[in-house]
Amino acid sequence: MTEKQHELIKNLFYSVSDIERVGDHVENIAELVNAEDQESRIVFTEEAERELSEMMSLVKDSFTCAIRALETGKWCSISGHPYES
């Protein structure tokens, strides 16, 4: 295995770990929102819902940029403006 392949595999493992962590957080939030026990259930304000929606959009954009970077070797900003690494 070349050094470049080794680095790619190492970074892919980090990426998988990050994706799993995001999924765990989403699952925890969903469980709190959908809890059957009223005392355990959380309710978001409209502002919190907007902020959560914005965070989800940023996470999706981040994943899209990460996938593009893996495919092309070029980084991009969250706003979609590519730049060379």
C-alpha cells in the first residue's frame, strides 16, 4: 500500500466515524422530540426549528463538499465556491 493510499484509507475511517457521530446526534434529537413520556419530550421554538434546519443544511453541504473532495481532490467552501487544496 502506498503512502497516499494509506492516508486516503485513514481519512475515510475518520469520515465514517464523523458520519456515525452525526447520525447518533440526529437519532438522539429524534428520540427526544418523539418521546411518549411528556416529561422527556422536548418541543422546539420556531427560532430553534429554523436554527436546526440551518444546521442540517450546513451538514448536508459539508458532506457534499467532503464527497466532492474525495472524488476530485479539490476542496470547496460550504457556499459552493471551489478552491484548490
